[in-house]
Amino acid sequence: MARLRWRLLSTKLNRIKRRNTQTTSRDYKRDWRELPPELLFLISQKLADLRYFIRFRAVCKSWCSSVLLSDHPLQIPWLLECDDIFIEGTRFSEELHFYSLADASPETKTGSIPIKECHHSSNYQGTGNGYLLVMDDCDLSLLNPLTNNTISLPPVPSNCISLFPVFFSSSDLVLAGRIFLCCDHGNWSCGIYHPDKMEWKCIDSDCFNTCYLNGMLFTTFEFDCTNVFDVTSGKKLYEIPQPEDEGPNARGCYLVESCGVILRLSLYNTRDVDTNIFSIYKLNFERGEGQPCWVKVNNIGDQILFLDVRNGISVKATDGFKKNSIYFITEDKHSRDHSLWRYDIATGIIEMLHCPFERFMWFIPKIC
């Protein structure tokens, strides 16, 4: 009898426990739409892939209103599939294919962007900062493939047979895409687009590697001196000798603007992983006094450099990416296929990374 009484009491207690658990669950069920705007903003800044940021804002009206399009976090560049990132450009098809290093899922690293039919017969080059340089015979324009925003450009000088845009860092929004390299029958010169005058201004200088900072254009040709020009007037301001210890065996030279500093990088034999693959120099202006000079450095702080076969972009490291490192693209001389590498500046270790495309270029996605 005592055992039966205990069994009945135990059954009753279990029923009460289940009822209380269900009530507690209903009472404390979270309404995700009511998350504080401050918390939503902090979460959105952890989304290094722009696709997830867009989906985040599409969850509900409260999430969308709490985080503006202009509040998107710093973006790690995508790798955009192309035929050739040098001179000829790539012809548009129905879609642009890209590969996202920031996406942790192998199934979704590769994506595509639909392209309007009016652009299918045009060629494009990358500017690195949200826009593509679109070339349709003599007509030029800048196209943001994510928003379809288009900026018309004036025709280039008649003696120019091709164009190659200069990269800009992610923070350089005002002048992005306004300076381009012009190729005049094999001799590289620089053409500067002035949007207020809607015209091109050509600078008579051999320039193959180029970057921009504070109204100045920095150019060099392979392993030569660096020339500095005033963008507005075209006047030559400085001629800076190459670094004294820049070796003759270097196979590539880059100029990159990073956090208000001009960097010069020399790339050496990538097959020898036991040596420092890159030599890095910072341009020292001596506080405006005297002749600027190159000073060797071994640290770029919390930045990551993304280099193609000629130019580069500097981006602040985000979660999942190691700071003080370089991602760079090399081109096979025979097949012209590309390879992707990552270089750790602190250790000098280099490793090859996977990319599903044969040829590709860097592209920072932007939606505003």
C-alpha cells in the first residue's frame, strides 16, 4: 500500500513539473524582433561577408530599421572571376562569379551576381572598390554590379588603346575609380579623370604600379624610382630613388596606400618558403622637410594587404583573418593562369590557398 501511494504521488509530481516547465517556456519565449538596436548593430558588424549582412537586414522590419545599409562592416575583398586582368579586360556574361574568403562554408563560398543584358557585350576591369570599369567601344562608365549604379565617364584620348584602373583602399570613397592608367601603344602613362570638369588629364610619366594619397599620385615602373605628382595640376613633386637594398632578383613591385602611409613591396622567389618572400618599405616624408625616402619595415599592424599582379588594397583584419599578412596573386607566364597565396609577415611563411577560378582579381563589394 505504501509503495502504491508513493507511485501515485510521484506521478502527480511529474505532471506538475511538466506543466510548470511548459508554462515557463511559454512565459520566457524570446521575441527576436525585440532585440535592442545596439545589440543588433554589434551583431551586424561581425558579418564579414556582405551577403550575410543583406540577409541579416531582411529578417524583419525592426532589424532592417536598426542597421542601415551604410552601416555594413568592413569587407574582405572577393575574388572575381575574369578572363584577363591585364589590358584586354573580361567580357560580361549573364552573371559575374565570385569567391568569398570570408565565408566559412565551402558550399557557399562561391556565388554569382546577375548582370543587366545591356552590358553583356561590354568588357570590364576591376577598380577594387565597389565599381567595375566598363568598356563598350569608345564608351566608358563605372558600374557597381550589386546595385547597378552607373557613372558615365568621358571618352579617353584617341591615342589610348586600353585602360587599367588604379586600386583604392576601402576608406577612399570620394576618389574611388577616378584615376586610371592609360596604355598608349605599349607605353604606360597616367590619365586622371576630373569629375568636376568631365575630362581626362594625362601625366607624361612611365607608370606601371600606382597608388593615391592626399591629392598625390605615386607611380613607378617596375624597379625604378617612384615619381609623385599633384593630381590637380599634374605637376611632378618628388622623384624618390628605389630602396638601396631592393635586390636585383625581385620579381614584382607594388605600391599600396595603407592607413595614410605609402608602402612599397618587393616580391621575391615564391618557391623558396624559407626566406622572406616580401621586402616592405614605408615612405618617410620627414615631416615635409627634405627628400622623402624609403624605410624598411617588418610590420603593418592590424592591416591585411591584397595584391593582384600589379596593384594592391589595404584592409583592416576582421575575425578569422590574421593581421599583418599579405594575400597575393601570381600569374603563370605560359598559361597565364593565376595562383593565390598567403604570406605571414611576422614568420615569413607562405602557403598556397584554394580558388576555384583559373583567373581572378580582387573586388571589394559595396551596396551604398
